Amino acid sequence: MSELKKRLLSILESPKHNTEEKLEKVCHLLDQEISYFNWTGFYFKNGDKDELKLGPYVGAPTDHTIIPYGKGICGQVAVSNETFVVPDVNEESNYLSCSIDTKAEIVVPIFKDGKNIGQIDIDSHTIDPFTEEDKELLEWLCNEVSKIL
Ligand code: SME
């Protein structure tokens, strides 16, 4: 297991922090360790509503604190149940802009008991920065996060 995965696990398994604090620390660690991760945050299903609500994040404040299912990259992942890698956000018509600096985005769903209950969302200021390794890391992370929810 990579050093970064070990550090992420130790945050998630720490008895000293609540879930909110753990997710915030996870965002901070990813932001710190991966230079092209420029906004890192979680969205979760908002109760019974078909919409996402912003959770812990690191980066510039966003207007998109609530995202209806189907809208933007995040809303599409809420219904597709699949990781969405966007190498260049200018190529996407169904996209919600948070910052003019954002060039690329990756959104990975989080499943609990087989249900899509949220996601991790990363924005980058670099075009096409995300690797297969990033995708694998984030999918692994979402699986680990699901265990503490
Ligand atoms: N760009 C996202 C909205 C969330 S912000 O990136 C923080 C989208 O299109 O769903």
C-alpha cells in the first residue's frame, strides 16, 4: 500500500475525530500531496431529495452548495453510478462552473449498501492532469470512506 493510502487510512480510522473532521482532513491531505488537486470536496445525497449537498471541502468557496441530480458533472455521477473524468471542462455542456481557473475535474461516487450516497469531487487548474493511478486511488478512498459512514 502506498504511503498516501496509509496516511488516508490512519485519518479514517482515527478514534479522535468525528466523520466530518475526518473528511475534512482527507481533503487537506489530498490537496497538500497532489499538486494539481486544486479543489477537493465531498458531496452527499441531501436526505430524501434527489439533490447533492456540499460536505467538507478544501479550496475556494463554491456557489454550488446544492446540486440537483442530473445537473453538472456531480449531478450526472449521482445518477450514472460511475466515475466521471473530465480532461477539459470547456468540452462539457452539462457542467457547473465553480471557478474560471478550473480546467479539469474528476468525480467518484461513494456507495453504501449498494446505494450511491455521495461522491468526492476534485477540480484542477491544469488541463488533463488525472492519471489512472489517481482514479484508482480515489475509488479506493471512496470505498474506505463508505466504511465510516
Ligand atoms: N463542477 C461541478 C460543480 C461542483 S464544483 O466543481 C465544486 C459540476 O459540474 O458538477
